[in-house]
Amino acid sequence: MEGGTIGISAAVHGEFVEIHVDNPVDADAEPPQGLGLGLRQVKQRLQGRYGSRTFFDAKIREGRHEAVLTFPRLFQENQP
């Protein structure tokens, strides 16, 4: 409600794109139990599109929510 800062960064590492997103943790909120619905859907969509060629992680670290998404920078329809 009071606002905050969202950090977004992206980099290309060879044939992969890596995106980092982070924002402050609400100090009054209860700790999450695993991934929320939105994060689960992001993970499922990445896996549905790229299979084992993707990586997704979300965690709380040093008072911030952090999410890391890694996927191929070029998509090929016939890839496994």
C-alpha cells in the first residue's frame, strides 16, 4: 500500500536469457508457504514452453522477494 521499489535486470549468457526480479518483503505479512499462484503459473508456463531448458527460482533473501527466470533466448518450435 505504501509503495516500494521493484528491481528488474536482464542479461544474456550465451544462448540463455536470465531475468532477476525483486521487491521488498511486507514485514507484516506471514511468511509464504511455497510459491503463490502467480509464481506457480509463471514456472508452469516456462516449463511448458521450454521444457528442461528453463530454470525458475523464487525465494526471500535479505528482506526481499527474489525471482530468477532463465530460458533460451531463441525459441525453436521443434525443440524437445
